[in-house]
Amino acid sequence: MKQSLIFTIAMLSLFSCQPADESLPSVKEKYEDYFPIGAAIGRKHLQSYDTLLLKKHFNSVTAENDMKPTNTIEAPGEYTFEAGDRIVAFAQKNDMLVRGHTLVWYNQTPDWFYQHENGETLSKEALLERMKSYIYTVLDHYRGQIYCWDVVNEVISDHDEKTYRDDIRWFEICGPDYIEKAFEYAHDADPTIELFYNDYDLINPKKRDKTYRVLKELLDKGVPIHGVGMQGHWTLEDVNRQLLTEAIDKFASLGLQVQITELDISVYPYYHNQDSLPQAIKPYTESLADSLAAKYGEVFEVFREKKDKLTGVTFWGVADNKTWLSSYFVKGRTDYPLLFNHEFEPKKSFYQVVNF
């Protein structure tokens, strides 16, 4: 009897947070003539009402974490693809595109990846060979199932006086050559997929221009790069029409596809490389909802204007209840960066995006 009561309460709680009814416009359908609309997902999204929102509003998915090296390779030569396969299966069942994310990154790569069994650091040649083996194995496993990959992630320095992140293991061992090699290996492993460089803060003119120069140098050398992923981890203060337009135009001028790969708009100040962050939780007031909606309206207006240069827009999550921004930077501080709230209901931002 007690178990039955608990089950009933749980079900009532679940159904009390149903998403809006089927009369809602579908985001993916509204943007059918523009670009695919994606969401970054993991196991936590393949249940409950997340799946209903995904099926109705999105036609592309990215693995939030499940295809990164730490979740793919357990030891040299020992791979596990179960989590990534689960996402691919969901996408195939629901006629969705799949973006691969990410092959080479300084973060979420195990320490042993750079070492011999005895703990000594690999030589440049040995590390590149390990990277090649990893890329070949992963791309072979997902052959025909994933249309593009973020091959290299976040290698450009945030410091004005530096071009590359030079304090990461990839650079310390290989210098910048690993970037070129990663794209070459990926293209050799599967010439049919589209290969992206992915980074954040590319609306910042200084980082934008450094990234442009690096990509141009690689393209001039014939390195197979097909697109640039502009992570949309923005705030109300740092993104605006001018910066967004200039960035899209600049990267597209290289002949590259441009995709917005990790879109969420935080209501808190800029957070990258900050020694201290504001701790106070901002209540989700009508005024804050209006500001966030206006910002979403602004950036999507630019996206629509640039539909000839944009080949995808992917949100980093589905609804506010599972956003990384409420746990990663300041634990317990609630953020509201997506189109659906903690109860899976559409926010004012949603209507700004679909009403045009």
C-alpha cells in the first residue's frame, strides 16, 4: 500500500510538469527552410519529458559528453561506445542528424592518454600515433551514422599576447602540429564527413581574429577543415547583433560552414577564466524573462539573416532543469539559459524564436 502511494505521488509529480500541448509551434518546423535545430543531450535527456521536447522541436542532436575521450576510451585499445550508441539510436529512430563531439580536446581526456604504461610522457610521434589510432577507431565505429565532427576543440588562447593554449598537454608535447594532424587523420579515416573546429568566445574580436588567422593558415596548407563551430555560451551582456554578424561573416569568408554549436544565454556575467563569480541567485522575474527573450530574439534574427552561411544551430541542453550552467561554475546557483523552463514549459524566449 505504501509503495503504491509513493508511485502515485511520483506519477502525479511527473505529470504536473508536462510540456505545453501539441498546439505549440515546432522550432524545427519553423526553421525548416533555414537550418537544423539541435540539442546537446546525454542519458539524462533520454527519459521523461525531455524526449517529447526533443521529438517535437529538434531535428539534430549532439552528445553533450558521451562521445568525448573520457567516456569513449577506458585504457589503451579498450573502447566503450554504449553511451554514444544510445544517442545515435535515439536520433535514428526519430529521423535526427547527429553531430560528433569531440575528438581532440585538452579537457575530458584521461591523463594516461599522454603517457607510456610506466608513466613517462609520450614523445610527439608516439602521441600523434595514439591520436591517429583513436580517431580511426571512433570514426570507423560511427561510420555512416554521424554527418560531422568537432575534430579539435578550444585550442586558441584567451590571452591577448598568445595565439595557442600553450599550457595543455597536447601543445606541450606536440606544439601546434597536432591540430593539423587531427584534421588530416579524421579526413583519412572517413572522407565523407564534415570536419569542424569548435571554440567559445568567437564573437570577441581579438579571439575571433586569432582563430581566423590560424584557420586561414591551415586552409592555405590544404588541411581538410570544412566548418567552424561558434559555441554560443553567451550572456545577456556579451552578445549583440554587431559582434555576432561580424563573426559569422568573417569565418564564412574563408569558405567555411558556420554553425552555432553550444547555444545557451546565461543571465549571469561572463564566466570564462574568472577568478571569482557572483554567488547570488538571480530570481527569474518578469523583467529578467523579458531581457532574455529580447536577446534570443536579437540573435535569432541575425541567424535568419545569415541562413546562407549557417548550417546548424544547436542548443546546449533541452530545458533549464538540466543545464550545466546551474552546476558547473557556481554549484547551486540557478540559471535560465534555454527556451524551456524547469517544468519543460516554453518561456518568452521560445516565442521570440518562433514568432517571426
